[in-house]
Amino acid sequence: MNTDLSYKEKKNDEEVKKASAVSSKSIQLIYYIIAAGGLIFGYSTAIMSGARELIGTDLNLTLSQEGMLVSSLLLGAVLGSLVCTPLAEQLGRKKVLLINAIVALLGTVVTGITSSYLLFVFFRLLLGISIGGFSGLVPMYLSELAPSEKRGQITSINSVLNVGGMFVAYIVNYVFFKASDWRVMLLLGVLPAIAIILWYRKLPESPKWLIEKRRFDEAQQVAQLVYGAKSELATEPVTNAIDEELEKTPEKKFQRWMLRPVVLSVFLALVQQLCGANSILYFAPTILARVGFGESTAMLSTIFIGAVFFIFIFVSQRLIDKVGRKLLLLVGNVGMAVSIILLGWFSGINDFPALVLLGLVIIFIMFYSVSWCGVVWAILGEIIPTQIKGFAMGFSTACLFGSQAILSWIFPTLIAQYSIQVVFYCFGIINVIAFLVVLFYLAETKGKTLDEIEFYYKSLKNKETEE
């Protein structure tokens, strides 16, 4: 009798483990399909560094028109950031992800086949709207689907695919540039959008959003998928969240305690763009040529820089839930500040070894990819209060793209007017300021549920009021 019971228990355990393993594989694939929006973002932005000149020659464009090919994407991204995440509060994360994928597919296909400058700019603008939407939506969507103990690692998948898209774009640029086949270069960007569309029906909705809409049964079903096993322990976080939602009393959408996390989120988004990383990535050939590299060597070096970027974003993903977000940001600021200040200093010395300068660029990118590249997106999805997440996430992302557009526009003028050394020193100062703000004002969110993070900032405001 005991033997039979033992056998049955063992068989049941094996079935549960098998079901959990299947569920685990399924949810991992779902995370990557959702994060394919990051892949579209990375590829679409980086591919123009090689395609812009080819398109300008083929369509007989002026330099000003070539500049519009790039800036139209960023302008669209600002608009998409402001519209898409608030829309996700109304329609749900899943539906808005699909809408962005369809818009990205349409924008990529038309820009890849048209010979009209006006059509190209218009559909490049549409592609930018989808990219801006993905940028705010994907980290928010992933953070709400992920278990708290793995949330940083899972949210970082967005940054991994973002950087992966950039790296692939650098390779495609190098391979197709000599053939002048810019249409193929652009059209390859349809693949991640197609993946999202094909897998749409299998994607779960955010349990956080479902709970807010009081669709509790659906939220429990999503919890079974996320946590693997069908047990009370697996769905306990969602059950607790449901209980808290039922106990809530109606309150104003925006409250004073929310100001601190919103201001922090905007600051983090701005520093991610103004710390110097994107200027180095987007203008790497120009920078390397300025410090002594030949034009072809400088172009080839961007692939190596992209490879380093791609490798170390994986390091960030492994560390974020172990050492925490705050420590990674602080260490990143120290490494970036030192390397870019040294880069500014040494680049002003005549005949200074170019390989040493390339080494400093690589060190800067290593520290950036481990810290501010992916960690910021994880924090944005965590610290913004749920009640205003759609608007605040969209506003933070719009600030990010707006600052990126402005910096991309004025960077060539800055290095021409003030020398590249002065620009590097300014980036170093920004990193020092960011270090101090993170050290004194940013709370660690590692291992905390989204409700616990909200409670912390709410209680912080209450303490200030009492004092």
C-alpha cells in the first residue's frame, strides 16, 4: 500500500515538473517575442548609419534631406512615446504591442521599396512612432509579467535585443555597403515585426493591467503561466495583488508622493542619452577618424565596438538581480566618467597612440552596457506608480528620444566649434552629477514587488510631511 502511494506521489511530482518545464520554456519564448520590439528599435536606428549615404546618392537628395531621413525616425519616436503607453492603459499591453508591430512592418516595407523622398520620410516617421511605442511599452510589459526575483533579468531582455539589433545592423552595413544595396538593408528589419504578429495570439496580457480592470480570473491564468506550477504558492503574488485591489478606495490619479519617482525616471532617461554613449555609438567613425584612425579602419572598428557592446549587455543581464540596480549604475558612472575624461585629455595630445584611444572608447562602452544601457529601462518599469504608468512612462521615453534627437543634431557642430576634448569633458561632468543623484536619491528595487516599491515612495513622502 505504501509502495503504491509512493509510486503515485512520485509520478505526480514528475508530471508537475514536466508541466513546469514546458511552461518555463513557453514563458521564456514569450518574453523574447515581446522584447522583439527592442530588436526593431536597435536595428532601425543603427542601420541608417550605413544606409543614409547610399539612399541620398540613389534618390539624389541634398544633405539637408539626408538629415531628415534620420531625424524623422526620432521625431516619430517622441510622438510614439507620448501616445502608445497611455493607449496601453486603455487597450492593454498586448493589443498595443500588436499595433506597433503592424505599424513597424508597414513603415519598414514602404521605406525599403519606395523611390519617393516624401513617402520615405512619412513612413520613416511612422516607423519612429512604433519604435517610441515599443521603447516605453516593452519594459513596462515585461516588468509586469516577470516574477519579482527575476524582474531585472527579464526586463533586460529588451536591452539585449536592442543592442543585438544594433550589432546586426553594423554587420549588415559593412556587408551591403559596398554593394550599395540599401533596400535589402532596410527590408531585413521586417523579421522581428513578423515574429510579434505571428505569435500575438499566444502572448498573455499583463496581470497587473488585468487586475486593474478587475479581470481576476484571467490574471490568475497568466500567473499559472509565469510561475510554472499550478499551486497556491505560485499564484500568491497575484492573489495578494487582487486582495489589495479589492480593498482600495477610489483616489486621485496623481498624488504628491508620485512626483519623486516620476522626476527620477525623467532624470534617468535623460542621463542615459546625455552621458556620452549614444554620441560615441552613432558618431564612432567620425570620432575615431578625429583621433587618428583612417576612414575604412574607423568604419570597421564600429563592428568591434558593437560586439563589445553586445557581449557586455549579457553581463548586465546576469548581474542586475544579483548586485542590484543602484550599484550597477554607480559603478557605471565611475567607469564612464574616468574613461571619457581620459579620452578627452589624451585626444588633445598630438600623435598620441590611436589604439590607446580606441581602448578607452571600448572601456567606456563596457561600463555603459553593463550599467546605464539596460538598467535604466528596468528601473523605469519599476519605480513609476501604476496609476500613472502609461503617461509617465511615455513622458520619460519622450524625453529620452527628444534629448537624443537634439544631441544627434548638435553633436557635429559641438565638436567642430569647441573641439572634441571639451565635449568629452562635458560628458564626464554629466556622469559625475548622475553618480551623486543616484547615490543620494535612488532607492534599490532589487527583489521587491511593484506594490512594495510604490509603498516605499508613498511612505517616504509621508515621512517628509511629518517632519
